[in-house]
Amino acid sequence: MKVQSLRARLILIILTPLLLISTAAAYWQFRNATLRAEEIFDRGLLSAALAISRDVTVSGGDALGISTRRLVSDTSGGELFYHVYAPDGVFVTGYATPPVGPVSQTDTPQDALYYDAVYQGKDVRVLRFLDATIVGDVSGVFTITTWQDMQVRAGFIRDVVTRAFGVIFVLVVSVALVVWFGVGIGLRPLLDLQDAIGKRNPNELDPIRRDVPIEAQGIVSTLNILLDRISRRISSKDEFISNAAHQLRNPIAGVLALAESVETAPTAKESKLRSRELVIAARNATHLTNQLLSFERAKGSDTTVNGAVWDAKDILTAAIERFERQSKDKRFEITVIRLEQSLQIWADRVMLEEVFLNLLTNCVVHGGPKMTEITVTLSRKDDWAKIIIQDNGVGIDPGDHMLAIGRFSQANAGPGSGLGLPIAARVVENHKGHLELHPNQGGAEISVLLPLRQA
């Protein structure tokens, strides 16, 4: 099983989109800074070119003004170079050789032309500006070229981006720390709950009653349901052990007494007679044990786990065939009335077949000596498969119906453990069905309703 820290998981969930957003923001900042730097530096070149053109016109090409020299020496954080020549190609002022520009040029004033070039082995940004003016006795279109090292622009972009990246990094780290410690504080109620549960001993199965966050209430509720089921299951096991010990005490004592009587029998004939009685007592004890185990299994039967789709007709037929094979002293007739169509149910076949066998056996055991007929009817009632088992025996008084379904109790005194009907009722209940006893003047009548598969 892969173990993963909840704190680490939350940090990963929060920081992953945050990092993606931060990366997108950093790229946007870099792109924006680059475009902004290009705009600022290009405007600086243009401002310098206009100032130079003005000063050349005013001074006749002899000198630049103080403000223009200051502008040239520190435009956008770096030195700027310039070159001016007259319409006839005569050099006027500035640096002697400007960067080589595009081939196509005109001699008429036009918008500023920006381009990238190489000057003395360095990448530079260049502005070529044509201005119609008069310098001394020369008039026409003068060409003013200004340029600046690209490293100045790169340094500006680097500074802006570094500051932006630094802010984003600090933000991400701060969020990570806040989440790390915040999750730890938020998980403290769950850790306290874990400690409280860990201090419980195996006998403490009471529901957990602690204040927990809303998100954890579902877990606590589910755990309480599980604890309740475990508690009821343990109680059921204890009850079963107690009942089994109580019910088996007398049969085992009888078997032991008969075994001792066989050992002390005065004659072989007497010993054989007592041995036969011992076998009968042992069989009765075995039958009681099987009934107890069947009742315990019926309480844990789960059709969603042990079940499959079966035809109710097939299960009922198999139970009737087993019942007829077991009825050696057959003093009754069994009539079966059933539908030919299939009635599909979701069932644990073994347990459900045991139900029908118990109900049929119950007719023989408690029907009385005058019971001569058993009728089994299978029909469909809405979305239910309905099975009715009816005999013509002594029947069960309506006031004793609850007594008949109770454990270790019988409506009519007779042989048996008193577990047949309780086992049947529990198994039917586990199949989401109903077992009912009906008043009948002519004997006992028991009906079983089982939901059809489509229902």
C-alpha cells in the first residue's frame, strides 16, 4: 500500500497550480518587460535624435546644448552615440562612422527607421531619422543617426525580470510555508481523534463522541456504524455461545449417561439395547448442533456476497426432493402447485433451500398424528415470488405465532430444538423478504415472499 502524507498531498495540490500560474505570470512579465524596454529605448533614441537635430540647426552644426549632451551621455541608463551628415553627404557632427543600415533610403523626410545592427563588434539598436532643415548655408534633408548598445537594454530587462521573479518566488515559498503549518494546525483535531482511538482497549466499542471538523464527521459516523456492527456481532456471538452451552448441556449429559450405562450393562443384550439408545441420543445432539450452527450462519448470511440469480422454482423443487428422500416413514401426501414460468430471484441457494426443507420438516414434526397432506404453492404476486406451505395438521394458534418464530420455543410441545422457524425467518429476512404465519382452521399455513430480481 502506498503511504502518502496528507500534508504533502495538500501542498502538492495547492502549489502545482500556483507554480503553473507563477510560471505564466513570469513569462508574461518577461514578455511585457521586453516590449516595454523596446518602447522606452526606441523613444530615447528618437528624443535624442530630435534634440540633436534642433541643436545642429541652432548652432550651425558646431556644438550640442548642455541638455542634449546630458541626454546623449545617459539615455535610458547607457551612453548613446550619434552621427549627422548633410544632404550632400558631408559629415556634420558626431561619430565619424555610423552602423550600416538598410540599403534602400530616400532623400525625403520620413518616419523614424529603427533597425538592429553591429557596431564595433557589439549589437546595437539604431534609429535613422531624416529631417528637412537649414544648417548655415546648407538646406535640405539631413540624416541623423543615433544608436545604443543592446546590452543596456538587456540589463534593464534583466533587472525588471529579476525583481518580478524574486517577488513570485517569495510568494510561492510563503504560500508553501503557510500551507505546511496551516495544514498541520488544521489536522490537529484528527490527530487528537487518532490518539483518543488509540487509547481505547478492545472492550471499548462505544460510539466516538468528539468534536471533529465537518469534513471528518463522515469518517467518524462510518466508524461509529462499524463499531456498532462489531459490538452487535460480538454480542451475537456471546449469545450464541451461551445458548449453545445451555441447549447442548442436557443432550450431552444424556449421551454421557447412556455411554456409562453401556459400559456397565450387566448383559450383552442390555448393552446392545443401551447402545441403540446411545446412537439415537447422539444423533439428536448432532441435529441440535447443526441447527445451532445453521441459525448462527443465517444471522450472517448476505445474499449480495454469497448469492447469485436462481429460479425460485428450481430451489423449491430441490428442497422438496430432499424432503421426500429424508421422509422414510411417509404417512402423508405432498401436493405441489407451481408456475411453469421462471421466477428469477437473487439468493443464497444453500440457505434458501434449507429454509424450505425446515418448513416442510416442521409440518411433519409439529403437524400431529392426523396430518396427512402437505400442499406447496409457488406463485407470483406483483414483484414478489410467493411460496405457501400448508398442512392439514393441528395448526398453530394465532396467539402463538410469535412464540413459534422465537428461538428455542415451540407453539406445540414436541421434538426438535425450536430453531427451525427462527432459522427460516432470519434467512428470508436476509433475502429482503418476509415470512408470515397465517391463521388456518385446517392446519398450519406459512408464506414466504421473496423479491424478484427485476424488483
